[in-house]
Amino acid sequence: MPRSVNHVASKARRKKILKLTRGYFGARKNVWTVAKNTWEKGLTYAFRDRRNKKRNFRALWIQRINAAARLEGMSYSKLMGGLHKAGIEINRKVLADLATNHPEAFKAVVAKAKAA
């Protein structure tokens, strides 16, 4: 009896990956093996960078807070120490937002930290 091969399923499986690699450069978008490898590697980058994104944003918030604190005559570490002593529990994301969008509110927070 002849061997039966399900071309419909295998072609659909390949088309699914090739559809995901649309927009890639050169053979990465239309050669099956290259496209499959590129797509799999992309998944590992996505996994890694979901964690790196958190690091990068925290670093950005700290830089913004430091820059705003120095305009008020205080370093970042002194500000954070003062906030801790004053019992003000505010996270860096909100503090950075205050520093960039609401400078008056940030000045008030810095004043509390200096007083502590």
C-alpha cells in the first residue's frame, strides 16, 4: 500500500510560521528553515527582554528622579534615604512621573525628605 502523507496539515503548519515572519529581511521571511529558526530565536529574545524591560525602566526612573532631585540641591541617595526616614512610601515610577510632569508636587516631596 502506498504511503499516505498529509500535505494539507504540513503545508498549513509551514504557512503559519511563514505568516509570523512576514516583514523580516531576505530569506528570513520566505525560506522555511531560515524563517523557523529566526522565529524560534525571536521567542527567546522576547522571553529575555520581558525581564530586561523591567530593569531598563527602573534605571530610567532613577535617572529622572536623580536629575530632578539635583535641581532641588539633593542627590538621589539622600532623597531616597530621607523619604524612608519620613515614612513616605512612594515608588520610583510615581516619583519619576512627579518629577517630569508635576514639579511642584515633587518639590513638596523633596521638602518632606529634607525635613526628615
